[in-house]
Amino acid sequence: MSQNYFEKYKVIDVDTHITEPAGVWTDRVASKWGDKIPHVKQVEGRDVWFINGEPAGAPGPVTMAGHTGTFPDVPMGYEDIPAASYDAHARLKLMDEEDIHGMVLYPNVGGFGSGSFLKLGEPELMLDCVRAYNDFLVDWASADLNRLLPVIALPFWDVEESVKEIERSAAKGHRAVLFGSRPETFGQPVLAHKHWDPIWAATRDAGLPISFHIGSGDLTDIVNDRAEMGAKANFARGGSLALLDNQACLANLIFGGVCARFPDLDFVSVESGVGWLSCVLEMFDWQWTNGDVAKEHPEYDLIPSEYFERQIYGSFWFEKRDIANSINKFPKNLMWETDYPHPTSQYPSPNSSAVRPGDYAQEALEGVDEAVVRDILQDTPARLYNVAV
């Protein structure tokens, strides 16, 4: 009997999250800041994060893998969630059980673009908390730094400090840089503005990719159920809408000249699916050529789909029917993920439609050329994140 893909290859999951332990910041940030420091308190029997004295999420809703309910029925706290969500050695054990070689690690508390740190209000504390998280993450990943792949959070509101943090954290073993696709929602310049060029340059010089995780901007409009559609419907709506920001992100990177200015810098669209890529990039090419963009910008030497093929990557975890076109067009630009342990993750539970990661990959990639399967599951992420395979 032939081996399945997860037995053949050193599979790398390019989007997972850490449910941050309660002491991440209280153990590392000066006590002079008191209750401003991100910390956990119990509220009506639930573990809840507080930032600057205000509630700021909880471990339960972001750790639904294996849970018996669906949102808004979420785990109460740390005692009710799998140890693999917050303990590195338990994570490695889970990876061994699922035949997954590596996992890229994203945050929860600080936000998917680090915007939650702005709630702290004090620039010194904001910077201290970003540094504390990055130090925690690389310490956590040190259980096996060739398999647990940390991603740098940035104090993006301060470009100079962001450059320093990229250099500092890259030297410690981080494998990518996290950035938000909609910095303007936090009062900053838009993504394509040259204001950010020092960050792109520092990331390029460190040999790391930039990660754009969905949901990295202000999520107020996504989270609030103004239409009173119901908790479950609004939660599913929000998860779906979050993907759309990354389509705009690609347009801004390409049409705004970021790819042209930084041809040696790689970008990853995280947790946004890939089936839409073939359609959207064809549309980009049409608008580009029909609008005669090259006449206005002779320095743009490629068309959008070629910029994508050169330096942008996407990731998928639920698609089966509609990924074939994207795989055929961009076989070197796609990667697989699980989003563990989030509610939408590829880890089954009694009320989830998810199947085990290896089973999903076998079905979703059935009929795909074996060399392309190897690229998607192993070689492309191994190259991007500098993983020895």
C-alpha cells in the first residue's frame, strides 16, 4: 500500500496559533505598570484577558479544537482547552500524532496585526509588551526551533523601533514578520505608502517573509452584530468577511508598487484560502493592462499575476472543489495550513465538519501531480521559513 502524503513528506502547517499562557506579560514586563499589563482574571467563572484594565478577549473562544460545542458555546478557560494550544511539548506531541513536521506560530492576544497593543496607551509599555511577546515566543519555540516557527510581532506605530525589533528577533530565531493589511484602521498610513519601506527593507535584509494574517485590521464592523442576525450566523459571517481584506492587501502590494520596489521580499497571505486567486489575479491583470498602468509606471516591469508568482504566497485549509485552477496556475505559491486551535481549524470535534489534517490533504490534493503536492506540503514552506527537511 502506498504511503499517504503526511508519511512521505515533512509537512509544514503554515498557520497555527498559540493560546498565550496567562503569565506571558506579567512574568516579563516591569511591575510598575500594574494592571495595565496584559493579564488574565476570572469573570463569572471564565478566564478573561485584560489590557490596560479593560476586557480584551479570552482563551476559550480562540481554542475550540476538540471542543464539544460551537460558538458561542466556548470553553470556560485554560482547564478546558487542550494543552497543545499553550504548551510547546504538548504541541510537538500533537504534531507527531498527526505526522506534521513544522508549524508556523501566530498570536491571539496582541491581535493578528499587533493592533491590540495600542490599547495600552503608553509608548514605553506598548514597546515592552511587543518585545516581551517576541521573547516569550522564541523561548516557547526553543523546544524545537526547526519545527516550531515563531513570527515577529511589530510595534508598527513606530517604524524605527519596528526595524530594531526585526533585527533583534531575527537574530534570536524568528522565521517571519507579522504585519497588518489595514494599518490605516489604526491611524497609520495605508499599506502601499512608502512610510513602511524601512520595514520592508529590514525584513528583506533579514531574509524573512512578511505575513499578512486575515483579521489584522480593526474588526469592529465584523464583530458587531448590528443586523441582529444571531451569534452563530454573525460569527460565521465575520470569519468569511475577514478573508476579503487579504484580496485588497494583494491589490495594494502590487498596484501600489511595493512588489516592484522590493523584488526580493516574499509576502504570505495567511488563512485567506486560495481558490479565489486565479479569478482575482486575472482581474488584476485585466485592470492593469486595460488601464495602461505600465505607461504611468514604467518601473513596473511585470503584470500583477507575475508579481504574485514571483513573491506572494497563499494558504488553504478547507477548500476542495475550487482550488484546482489556482494550483494549476500557481503551483509554487500555495501552502497548506490548519489554523489550529481556532474555531475554524482543521481539527475535528463532535460538532465540527472538519476531518483530520492528513485525511483532508489526501482528498483535497487527489489527482494533483506528486511534485506539486510536495511543493505545497513541504518544499515551498521549507524554503520560505528556512526549515531543514
